[in-house]
Amino acid sequence: MDFITTKEAASKWGISDRRILQYCTAGRIDGAEKIGHAWLIPKSASKPVDKRYKTNKKEVK
């Protein structure tokens, strides 16, 4: 299985490296493994949904 680093995932998904670390620590990236002090993320992993924002906003009339 091919892995990428947190910095590579951050540039691929367009978010910060720190946010990737938060996702890894929370277990939100499937297949992510911590080796020593570094996280390895599978190349095929998809970006987790950002739970800070609601996706189903109701329209105000």
C-alpha cells in the first residue's frame, strides 16, 4: 500500500497540515497509521467531511 505524509495530504486536499493531524488523531482518516512521530496516510484515502459547518442549511424566506 502506498502512503503519503501529512504535508502531501494537506496540499492535495487544500487544507492545513495541522488540520490533517487533528483528523488523524481523532481517527477520521481510514487507514492512517502513526509511525514514530509521523502519520502515514494511504494515497487512496478521501478527505473527511468538515463537521464544523452544516451542509444542509435551510433557506430563509
